[in-house]
Amino acid sequence: MSLSLLDQTDLVNRLDLSGMARLLTNFSGQIDEAIRIGESFEPPRSLGDSVERILFVGMGGSAIGGDVIRSLASVEPSIPIAVSRHYDLPSSADSKTLCIFSSYSGNTEETLSAFKQGMQRKVKRLAITSGGELARLSGEARVPLIQIPTGFPPRCALGYSVFPVLKALAKLKLWKWDASAVEETLSSLRGSVKRKFGPDIPASENPAKRLAEALHERFVVIYAGTELLESAALRFRNQIEENAKAIASHHVVPEMNHNEILGWSFPKKLVPQCACVFLQDSKDHARIQLRMKITRDHIARQGAQTFEIVSEGKSSLARLFSVISLGDWISFYLALLYGIDPTPVPVIEHLKKELAKVPG
């Protein structure tokens, strides 16, 4: 058997110049620190009074934490949770809405716009950021602020955007903190790096490397059920696009069975160049599990490659993060296969510079 390109000993050092592998390897440590940040944060008790819904406001890697919590809420008891990615707050946001404004840099213009609207709309506000304008405005307006560390690409700060918020919500009696689920998740993440996904694990034993090789030079389409793993599908797509700089898409079952499933017929030359990844969870609705099987068989008959990722763990938290972690590592190895450093996002930086030339 020939040596996998991903097993070359110098590949990570040669291409991963910004240290993405280190951040992925230390993800469980980030969660540990994030929990400590949440434990030390003391929100005013009045922040949770009369709250009927929670709205996360953010963009990109700063919004995905809200999606993760929303997915958890879809399978656990919770008040309604939604995510907004816009300059404007939705019309439903009112005095009974707790708006959590998330911007890792603190300078995301869409989030800052919505934050300022929040004052006029009298919504309850909580901010989470590493600094920037959001931190400054929060201080001026006396908005409770969860301060997280600087120095991370926003997409690599998922632990910081999820666990301090869950701690804060638990203190406000808007969420039930499950210590056993958190410990299971941390144990699973530590073990997966050491035994499954890490750069030192050869491709023959490393599902992240093998799937990256299978997805290389293909258009990747990701499907998940409209339950726990919906946010993992979005995260996986975003990571492929940001880390590997490769176009990808995602959709959810059963909705895609009413439209997108028909799209696997044409263009005839494109379909065989696609790779379709199904994210599956043992607690998915039984009909969704059946729909996924039928859908996968249909897509395979059309000539596309199909693959399956199955969540692992007992708790919903551990199962969700098992898929997120695998997707993160796959996107990292895809970047290496394309011969690029996963971390820099020069096109996004260019876009921000161009936007800055025209004041909002």
C-alpha cells in the first residue's frame, strides 16, 4: 500500500504555517477554559426575568455557537431559540427576548448594527466578544459582557462561543447544565485526537484523513436531519469553505426530499464529480432515518459518491461534538491536500477592506 500524502511527516509543518492542527488538537482544553470563563461570569439575575425567547445575533464563526445551542435545544427542554444573521433585528425581538450578541473580534458590522437597534427596541442584551467595538459599546451601555480570549480565528473559538453562554443561561435558569454530558464530551474529544484524527495517526486508521482523500477534488454536499446534527452540517460546510477554500453545500432532511433530491439528475457531467456526506444520529426521527437511506441509494444510483458519518456518544452534547470534531479535522486535511495553509482567509479580509471604504 502506498503512503498517503497526508502521512508525510513534513506536510503539516510545511503547509500549516498558522497552527490550525494545534488549535484542533487543543479543542478540549479550550472548552475547559471556556467553562471556567462561564463559571466566573455573573449575569444580573434580572437578565433572565420574563424571558420568553432567546435570539443569538452574529455572523460566520461567531454565529455558529448559537446554531449549536439551537440544535441542542431542538432535542432538549428549552425555551425557543433562534439565530439571526443580519444588520437588523427581526421584528419579533422585544422586551421578552434575550438577545445574545456574538462577535469574536468585536468589530463585525452586522452585529454592531443589530446591537445598537437592541437599545432602541428595549430587548434584553448580553454580549460575548474578545474585545473591539462591541466590548466598548457594552461597557458604555452597561450590557453584561462575557469576555473571551483573543488570538483565535473566529471559527476556531467554538468552545468559547458555546460553553460560557450555556453557563450563563444556566445561572439565569434558562438552561439546564448537564455536567455528565460535558465530561463525556471532553473525554470523547480528547480520545478522538489521540486515537483517531490527529496528524500522527496514519490514514489507514484515521477516518478524517480517509474521508478528506475521498472528498478531495469533488463538490461536497452535506445532509443532516432537521434535529441535532443540522448545525453540524452547517459547521462542516463552513469549515470546508474557510479551511480548504473549497465550495460546498448543505441541506436538511426531510425538506430536501421535497425539492433538492430532484436536482441530482443534472448536469450529467457534474453529478459524478460530487461527494455526498450524510450525517446521521441514532436519535433522529425514524422516518428521517428511512428517508436518508432511500435518498442515499438514489444519489448513488445517479453516479455520485456517498459517505456516512454517524455520531458517537450517549448525550446529545457528546454526539453533536463528535460530528463537529470529525468535520473540522476533515476540512483541515482537505486544505493540506489542496496545498494551502488552512487558517488565512484573504478574500474575506479583502472584502472587509473594500466595505470599510464606504461608511455604513
